Amino acid sequence: MLPTTADLMPVVVAVPVAMACLLAVLGRALPRRAVDALTLLTMLGVTVATVVLLRDTGTGRTYTWLGGWTPHGNVGVGIAFVADPLSAGLAVMIGVLATCALLFAWHYLDAVGGHFHALMLFFAAGMEGFVFSADLFDMVVFFELMGASAYALTGFHVEDETAVEGGLNFGLVNSLGAYLSLAGVALLYGRVGQLGLPQLGEALGHHRPDALVVASFVLVMTGFMVKGALVPLHFWLADAHAVAPAPVCVLFSGVMVELGLYGVARVYFTVYGETLPHDDIRRAFLVLGVVTAVVGAAMCLGQRHLKRLLAFSTIAHMGLFTVGFALLSSDGIGGTAVWVVGHAGVKSALFLLAGLLLERYGTVDELELHGKARDQRLGAALFFLAAIGLAGLPPFGTALGKSIAEDATLTSGYHWGPALFVVVSALTGGAVLRFGARAYLGLGDAPHPEELAEATPGDEEPEGSVSGRTPLTMLSAIVVLLLAGLAAGLVPDIGRAAAHAAERLIDGPGYAAQLLSGVRPPAPEPEPAAVWTSTGVVLSLLSTGLALLVAAAGLWLRRLRWLHVLTPVMHRLHRLHTGHIGDYVAWLFVGMAALAALVGLPLM
């Protein structure tokens, strides 16, 4: 039997794993540049394969049953890999981000042997397997492969106690979330006797949403929500980002946390979509999304450590993405998909620029860098371009995705949606612009000696030896990421493609029918393609203008950064982020209880 396009899915998982094992064994015996080249070529090959998959999915799905273990009726023991436009698009994004991260790391990390490269390949393989898997147990397994690699990459510099602490917090909280997800999988297996997503969806579609179904949903989603850093399950994220190497942060913020939300969406629509009422799920995730966006934006404004600032910005944007998902509509999810791509480009570029600042000046503390980077003209231009892209300036993909999602909230009757999107985008973008203006331009009030004496939590040591001109590999990675963020807003018909992808995600019954019976559902006919609108452009320009005002206020009116009446609230919010693992675990269970209440109480 001749191989088909669908056969590329197991290949893009197996090849990085095989190369990672080879490098783990022989990495120290090979020249450093040979290790770099092998790793980079592997990820380039994976990226090309995922592009082919995306092209061939069109508006439909392609799938393969590993080992030929196809199901009989609705029963099967085989494992399926499925590519639809959304999962294939995410796979391409994983490949592009991993390739850019490895390209940047070519001259960034010193004396890493083959371990760093092996971990990056395992990390990428885990993410690729996760987006293609049509088996709930294997989704958790791939999430743990991804997680185990991420924990080790966070604490890669074992001689730095802050890196070890950040990796430990990350590992413990996320592993606990995975165990809870496994408990939910066990409940489903006990009820249905199957683990495949289509089989689970077919079986649960005939059940009322009783306590066991709700409990399994809450447990499974808790693990995904931890990885997605939804408040109050978000505490690990800033600690991990602050100490992880900059190329690793590209994958963390650019795609890993977004995969948590993808897992929520995929499992809900394929497994629980015909069982749990849409209205209850919509209400629950709207609440979680709004709280996450507000808390992330508030914490972002109060940071002076650039990588922590960017981490809280990611949390804030995850809140906005969750609101887009919670609409449970093709335009809301499609707009969020475009926004995710634009965000991945500009946020990843910002993390790499943070890595350059750390290498040159030994710190990413805003006050310590006051005016020190004035000579970095190209770095400044790239930084400000990424910052205004994060704020939502057209024609970046962030602006187009935000515009589509804003229209979707209005269509769904949530007239507060555009205001939330504009304000959060302005606050996070303004915080980044404030940092850039102080570090690259020397603007703003000069720091007081007592402020400089304050310790900045999570400040790590330089990881390489970048001096003189910035290597071309580093600049190339940053430029490619910025261009990707820009292209997400300029590619023709990207709104229509995103709407089709969202329709396929939402169509749980069609997903089950195609995998179990081979019945290919007709191509969806979503509403007219979302494009740039005058209202969307105006709101995007408004968020960018407000970001400039926020930056100016932070530079010259630091004493008025918080309104006096909000100071106690902000002080308490900062005190919640203690860095103590026991507190983080307690908040994890608070978040799980909140989800259970939001979903379960209306069904009682």
C-alpha cells in the first residue's frame, strides 16, 4: 500500500524522537555545529511535512489508524491521528517556532552538548503528537512528554537555584494537573470502556450529564487549564518564563500554553459537546477568561523584569483567547485562531530580544537598563515593532484576530467584549512599550538608588557570550517571527480559512462519523469570511493609542501608575504570587472547584 499524506503525522512525531535519542547518546562526541545542524534540519523537515499536511487538509480532515487497527462499529483498540485545518495549522506553528528557537540558539547557548537539542526535539514531538492525537489517554501522554521536556528546559542551568526552583514549581503543578486529567480519563473509561475521542463522543451523546460525566469533564479540563495558565491555575507560568532560556520561552508563550486551550476545545466538542449544555460551558469559560485577562494585565503593568512582564502579558492574552473560545461559534474561535498566530509571532520575537538584552547587559531589569541600550538601533526598531504589534496595530495578525473576535462578541450579545479586548491589549502593549522606551531610548524618570537596590525576582545569569555585532542567525530568527506575526493579518482569505477550521473543530458528530464509519462530511458553509472592517481598524488603532498613553504614564507619572484607591487591591494581588509551591497547589484546587461550580451547579 502506497503511503498517503496522512502517514506524515506519525512521521513528524517519530523523527524528532529518534533524532533526540541519537543526540542524547552521541551529542557530546559530535562537534557543536554538527549538533546544531542536525537539530535544525530535523525541525525544518518536520515543518515542511506539516505544511504539506495543512495544504492537503483543505477544509476537511485526513486521518490514519496507527498499525492499521481500525475500529469495528463504534468499538476499537487502535489509536488514530487526525489532521484538520486547525490541528495542522497548529502543527505548522510548532514547527516554525521550534525552528526559529533553534536558529537563535545556534550562537546563544554555550557548552550545552546535545542535551538541550534533544530536549527541544522531545518538546516539539510531544506538541505535534498532542495536536494530532484522537485518543484522550494519548493526549495526556503527549502532554506529559511535552511537559517533562519543558520542566528540564526550564531548569536547564542546574547551577542556578532560581532556575531549579522555577522548573520545580512548573513540574509539580503541571504534573498534578496531569494526574487529575488521568483521573478524569479513568472515570470515562469506567463508564464507556473506550478512550478514543470519537468513541467517547458517540457513547456520551446518549447519556444525560450526570455527576460522573461532570466530574470527568472537570478533572480532564483542569489539567489542560493548568497548561493554559488560566487564573487561578497560572502561578507557575511567570516563574518558569523568568528563568527558562529565551529560545525555550518562544515555545512556552508562543504555542505551549495555547495548546492547553486547544485541548479544552478539542475534548469538549468531540467528547462532551452533545452532553454538556453549551450555555453552561459558555458561562464558565467566559468567567474564567475575563478574570484571567484582567489579572494578567494588572500584573503585567507592575513588572520591571522583562521576561516576567511578557509572561503576565501571555496570561492576559490567554484570558482573551478563552473569551473567544467561550463564544462556541465559528467566528469567535476563528478570530481567536488568527489572533493566536499573530501573538505567537510578536511575543516570540520579544522573548528573543529579551535574550539579547540579557546577554549584552547581564540583566533584563527595566530600571537597571535605563538608557543602556541606546546604541542598539536595530534591536530597538524590532522591539518597538513587536510591541505595537502586541498592542494590536493593523495590519498585524493580532489586530485582525482581535477585530474578528470583537465582532463575534457583539454578534453573541456580549457588548462588553470589545472594551475588554481593547483595554487589555492597551495595558499589556503599553507595559512593553514602557520598558522599551526606558531601556532603548533612556526616557522616563531616572530610577532612585533605593529602587535599584531592590532585588528583581527571577533575574538569571547570561547564557552565552554575545558581543559586538549580533549574529545573523539571531537576527534572522527575530525577523522571521515578526514577519509571521505580520503575515497573519495580510494573507488573503485567512479569515475564511480560520472560519472553516473552526467549523471543523465544532463539528464533533462529523468528526466521530468520519473516523468510525469513513463518512466524509460535506465541506462547511460558514458565514461570510471575516475581513478587515472599519470598526475593527478603529478599535485596533484605539488600543495602540491607549498603549502609548499607558507607556507614557508609566515613564513620567510612576507615582500615579495605580490610582490610590486601587493600591491595596494591587498590593494583595502581588502578594498572592508568593513563589511557594504549596500556595500554587492550593490555588489549583480552588480553580478546579470553581470550574465544577460553574459547570455543575446549573445542572443540579
